[in-house]
Amino acid sequence: MIKFLDLQKINQQYADELKQAANEVIDSGWYLLGEKVKSFETNLSNYLGVKQAIGVSNGLDALRIILRAYIEMGLIEEGDEVIVPANTYIATILAITDNRLQPILVEPDINTYNLDISQIEQHITKRTKAVIVVHLYGRISWSKELEDIAKKHKLKIIEDNAQAIGAEWYGKKSGTLGDAAGNSFYPGKNLGALGDAGAVTTNDEELATVVRALCNYGGSLKYYNDYKGFNCRMDEIQAVFLDIKLKYLDNENQKRREVAQYYMDNIKNNDIILPTHNSKLITKNLDHVWHLFVIRHPSRDKLQQFLKDKGIQTLVHYPIPPHKQRAYKLWNHLCYPITEKIHNELLSLPISPIMDNNEINTVVDFVNINVNK
């Protein structure tokens, strides 16, 4: 079986370092809000080139707390609107609705699967206060046009950087492009913890101060609560694991680019739509870290079953778009044809920094077989 993502094998590369670090934390007797979290925050901010990195419990909480902080700062009010791509993972939407804000779903670009920036302005009203751009599948969603729109309408730009850590846009890393960013370190991410973890990154010192307080029950001092906060703190064990794995992130991202390059150059099945990217430059272009390698196929389910029968594990990211989820049943009547087409046709092939040549070749060989004959 070729696993979609062999986390055991990925983490085995660093097992000795991880075990030693875990022992240090256990022996220290300090498990929350300690030096390990501070170290990771410092190293993450230095790596990204951002003033503040605040370790939190997961990526959803990172986005949720950013929005709550803007509410506490008086920059956003309950009922205000936040523009967001219609095809994002539901966590992005949950962060908005949890703060009693109104998501405004905008169709993605069918070629990049990221937010269609040309459609943003037509959805802006007097209640629009922010845009969340999602760097979906590891590809940066950004442009000068986006910056100009935000400036013109005085909108905050929040990055959902759950899938693109390490990607760059003209020398600036994702997670530093907007006013703030939510980062996820779910185990399967390019920088993955061995449990749940996340981070808020920002150059806004005031925002960072409010975020830190909100994560810790709403106060910067124990038993003194300035806000109705949460318990959303990163623990010392995850921080020390992430600190170790951060050292290897660029190398692992480059290996992902090499796998993607091979797929782009060798998948020749005419029924398959490959990611739109210059296949001659994938290993040099830094705007995509290939968290997922996503293809489209008109008979996606049939192809997935065929590959499963051949011992190749694939996943669908994501089978049901947010507006068709029971959680948002008031939206179920809405129609977003591009989003729905994407969700009906996409299939994620195995891609990871530890795939060997035999595995990569096997995937290509079977993907190139026409399952509709």
C-alpha cells in the first residue's frame, strides 16, 4: 500500500531528537506557557520574518481569535461581513460564524482553486470589514489587486495559512503578507506537530497583545481578565516538537516540489486536469509548497476506487463544500457552480517528502491508465 501520507515514517526521521526533547519537557515539570513555547515563537517569527508569532491550540482557534481580537479592539462588530472563498475547508467558515460575523462566500478561480480576487469588489458592502484569503493546497493566494482593494475599502486581510507555511511571494513568506494569519500545525501539515497546535502571526503589536490575552482566559496576568477569553494555549511538548521540525521545513518543502515536478512532467492521462503551474519551474518557484497535489477528473470516484484497488491511497479535499453542509443548512439552497465542480472532481494524490522513486513511479503508471475505457 502506498499511503497518502505516512506520518510515522516522516516523524521517524527525527525520532531521536523528538524523544530527547520530550524527555526534557517531562523532566522540567513545566508543561504550559514555558520556555519551549517562547523558543518556538521566536524561531517561527524569525523564520517567517514577522514581528509576532503566538502559539495557540490549533489552526481554527488561530483564525477564531484573530477575528475576536479585532472585535475587542473595536475594528469589527458582530454582524459585520467577512469575504471568504466558497471552496475552503469549513474551519475557515467556522471561525467567522463563531464570532457572529457573516461569511460572504466568493467563488474561486477554477485554475488555481484560490479565491477569485477579481470578484471581491462586487461583494463589498458597508458592512464588509475583512477578507480571508486561503492559501489552499499550499499555493499562495495574493496579488497587488488584492492589496489595492483592501486599501481602497479599508479592509483587513487575514491569511488562512494552514496549508502553505514556507511558501514565498516575492521574497515574503505566507503568514506575513496580510494584517494577520492563522497557521495550523495539525500532524498532516507540512510543518506538523504530534497533536494539535497552531499559531497567530502578525506585525501588529496591539493585535498580538490582545490575541495573547484572549488565548489565556482573556488576561495577561493570572486571575486578571480583561476580556471574555478562551483556553487556546500551545503546550510545551508540541512547541518543542515543532521547534525541531521547523529546522527541516524548507528541505521537506523542496522535496514536495520535486514530487510535484515529476507528476506534472509524467502524468499524461488526457482525462486528468493537472494543477496549473509552469511545470518547468516548479522546483524553483517558491509560491507553492504542495501541501496537496490535486488533480481533477470527470469520474473522480471511479478513479479513486481504481487506485485503491491498485494499492494507492488517495483522499478527496473536500467532498462537500461549506454551503452544502448540514451545519449551514440555511445555505443549502445556494448555488456556487465553480465550487461544486471542484468538490465533485478533485482528487489528492500521495505527496510527501519521504516518497521514494518507486512509489512515485507507481502512482504515475496507474494514474495514466484510462479508467473510462
